[in-house]
Amino acid sequence: MAESGQGAATALAKDERVKEISGLRKALIRPELGAIVGTIAVFVFFVAFAGDSGMFNAQGVLNWSIVSAQFMIIAVGACMLMIAGEFDLSVGSMIGFAGMSIAIISVTLQWPVWIAILLTLALCVAIGALNGFIVVRTGLPSFIVTLAFLFILRGFTIFFPQLIERQTIIGGIDDAAEGDWLAPVFGGKIGGWIFDWLAEMEMIAVFERGTREGEPIVNGIPMLIVWALVLVAVAHVVLTRTQFGNWVFASGGDAQAARYVGVPVNRVKILMFMFTAFCAFVFATCQVMEFGSAGADRGLLKEFEAIIAVVIGGALLTGGYGSVIGAALGALIFGVVQQGLFFAGVESSLFRVFLGVILLFAVILNTYIRRIITGER
Amino acid sequence: MSGFDHDPIVEMKDIAKHFGPVIALNGVSFDVRPGECHCLLGDNGAGKSTFIKTMSGVHKPTRGEILFEGCQMNFDSPRDAMEAGIATVYQDLAMIPLMSVTRNFWMGREPVRKIGPMKFMDFAKANQTTMDEMRKMGINLRSPDQAVGTLSGGERQTVAIARAVYFGAKVLILDEPTSALGVRQTANVLATIDKVRKTGIGIVFITHNVRHALAVGDRFTVLNRGKTLGTAQRGQITPEELQDMMAGGQEMVALEGSLGGTV
């Protein structure tokens, strides 16, 4: 023990048993690794096998971008929530519920679409808060609580349109949204001039006959994609650069340790449930504005797809670790593979096989990365 | 070094704590002065944990009073105690292994720059301070981004201690900081305790290892079955006496005879 005073002083010198970590290894220890490798692999694969199928011309790119953006929107919410240490299995039902809510308020009740959108937003966020409140108050696993809401919300989504309209699909939202100021924020397109210009430069194809002859085939970026990119960017910055982001990591990493140092863990978790619900609302609203109708079966299984994208993105199911960028890449992989199989002429049911397989690989890889980080052996 | 010329920072008088029919503490008195390391010893179940949780605001005492710098205090939560200057480093709840050292160090008290409604973490300052504070404690971090999980158990304790010291703790309660550590790491943590004590912070060192206690302790209080068996000063007590007090007397002597050495 007499040495103990100097022991600390000599610790200043390099500990010979701590190996220098190579740059490569350092680059490997990041949540996005699997997703980055996966994204590259998927693109290489489809450029090789479906490169001449139109998958990579303007229309093809738009096609898989939209599908990827849909996955991205819900993956961002699921990612933040999972890092905060919780799940939300009610996302899919929430999508159906939100869409139906907009349809009933705007079509059946004939209220303006912007009121329908705002009321639905309030409703969704409130249900998200309720989910979170029940979870933090009862201490039950969020798995069970949100599983209950999966059924509750889906049940209502089928019940109300049947009760009111005697059908499970409500159409006519596109007509109702005509001239509405808020609807284009979800259903509109931006940047049309870029595509006009690109068409003029003969960089992208134009319609060759019909009423739109001479117009570019792709005439703007759907707001869906804009929402996805904005949500990813904002969530990434909040998570990695802000005080709140630190609280999200802390709440998921070890809620009790976080509480001991004064992190408002319950508030963080409830807010993340609300954010997940908000993402489901954005997804639903974009979808409803695009299709012009709401169906009771919309959003089926989306909660699991969101979770898979997040896991591929490197987040740990146990919370406290993950990346929004990774989740976004996970969503991109999904979109590209789902549409790419179509372009490559492969039976689309194989997409599910792919999902299952890649999920398994991702979880195994994540467990390995976690061991490296935490030094467990 | 031991600061007997100072008044106690925290004084716990005749503390009792009952959990329903169970009497966990039955009249424990204890105090800690600036710059001293007061060891609280006791076997498992002696009431050490209950006692420090009372001191750090987790439990409210059933009877007795807590004086902090001479004033009676009534802590409602650990947060209250922390703000008064009583910091507790729990053995396994101190750190979050998946988060970086910086993120752990500042957790709950992040340095922020406000840009609009967003409170951005000032990582430049946070990283610099973390590196500096850790260096003061004798630990050279490879990088402040390094996950706490890559540190050894002793280093993790040191991060927690450095954090408490940096945020102005006047009393530092260490809950069995050495119990899960190897010999070398234990030595490092004990050295850290010595360093912190010299800055005038009062340390409450909970342990059931007599040798660890004697290495740094100025005073020793032994708890047994919810009661204090008395407080001894450094030099007034031998390791054997301490050991016997902790174990509650006779059986230990008999056992040691058959084992051939100090446990």
C-alpha cells in the first residue's frame, strides 16, 4: 500500500498492456458499421444484377427512394425510442389509426383537411404520451404495454369506419384536400424546376406522348422524402450533439444510474414515445395524401420493419446504444432490396426471407460490437 | 491530516430506520470532518447500505437527526443531498458502460450552448475538462470518446470520484469501491481516496475489508446488527480487533485458529 501514492503517478506513463487501437478497429466500433457495409453490398448487388432494368434511372431511383423514405420515417422514431430503452409495437396500428382519423374527420365530417391533420396529430401524440406514461408509471415492459395498444388501435381503426361508413376504406381525401394549405406539406412535391432543367439538359427522360408530353417523367421530390431526410437530420443532431441526446442515451443505458445524477428519465422516455407516435403520424399523413384514401389495414407489420431497420442500423435491443444514421441506412437497405427484387424480377415474397436473414446477422454483429465496446468477454 | 480541529460536515445523530417490522438501524451516530477518511465497516447485513442511503437522501430516517454543516437537514431525495454537497458513488451504478467517459462524466449536468431552443452540448469544453480531471486523478485516457466499458473497474470508480469532486462535493460516500477489484486496482482507488481527502473533502468509505480500511482510514466505525460498536482513531486499534468487532466477537477467533491467518 505504501506504493499506492506513486502507483497513480506512474499510471501517467503508458500502460504497456493497453494495446494501441488501430484506426481500422476504431472505425469498426461504431453503430453504423453494419449498415454502411450492408448499404454498399446491396447497391453493388443490384447494380450488377438489375443495373439495366431501369432501377437506376430517374423513375427507378424515385421508386425505391419513396419506399426507403417510408421506412426511414418510422425507423427514426423507433431508433430514438429504442436508444431510450423502450419499444413501441403500436406503430403500425398507429399508422392505420392516424390515416383513418384524417379520413373520418375530413371526409365523413366534412371538416377542412388541415383541421383533420392537426387534430390527428394531437390525438397521436397524446396516445404516444399515454403509452409512455403507462410504461414509466407501472414499470411494465414497453413490449406488453404497446402490444396492448397494437390491438386497441387496430380494433378502433376497423370499428369506426364500419360503424360510420359501413366499409373499411374511406376515399375522397384527395378531393377534400384540394386547395388546402396544410395538405401539400405532406402530399406535395418540391424542386420541380430542377427536374425541368434536367429534362432540358436531356439528363432525364420526358413523356413522349399523352397529355403531359414533353414534361419530365419525374417532376419533383415528394414531401415524404423531404420529411424523411429532415427527421433523420434533426434526430441525429439532437441525439449526438445536445444535452437531451445525452439524456436519451443515459435513460436507455441505465435508468437508475441516470436518475441518481438527476436525469429526468421518465420525461425523456415519455417524450420519445410521443416522438415515435409523431413519426407514425407523418408516415400516415403522407400516405393518405398520396393515395387519397385511408384503409383499416394500413401500416400492418410496420412496427417490426421499423425495429428491424433500427437493429440493422446498429442499435442494441437493450437500449443505450445506436445511431439514427444507421437506422436510416437500414431503412435504405430495405427500400432498395424490396424494390430491387421487383426490378430484378425475383419473387417478392423472398423479401421476407431476406428480412429475417439480415435481422439475424445484424443482431449477431451488434452483440459482437457491444462486447468490444463494453470489454465483456 | 485528519482535520480534528474542524467541525463535522455531516453529523448523523442516533439514526434509526425501520422497514415495517424490520429494524435495519437502531441508533447509529456517525460524523465526518473535512479532509478525513472515515471508514464504515461491517459485515453483510450490518446496515451499512441502509445507513449510507439515509445519509444520501434515498431513505428518510425513522428517528434521529442529520446535521449538515451544523444545520438540521431533511433530504427528500438523492438530488437534494447531492445539491447540498453529499455525493455518493455506488459500486455498480456509478457509470453507464456503453457511453463515453465524457458523456458519463457530465451526465445530468451537461455544459450547454444555447442556439435557439436547442441546448447543444459543449463537447470541446466537456472533453477538455474530463481529460484534465482524470489526469489529476492519475488516469490518462486514450480519448474522452472512449466508452466507460473499456475502462477497468478501478478506473470506473475513479471517473465517478473525479466527477463528484469536480461538481463540488463536500462529502464523498464510497460504497464498497474496492470490493470487486484486484490488488493493483484497489491500490489505485485507495490512492485516489488519499488524493481527494487532501483537498479537504470528507470521505465516508464503506468496506468490509479491514486491510483496505486501515490503509487510508483516519477513523473507523464498526456497524453490527444495526448498531455502532464504537469509533476508533487511527493507531488505536489493531486489524485483529477491527476484524473481531465486525464479525461480532468469538467465533472469528476460533475460525482463524483453524484457517491459520487473518481473513
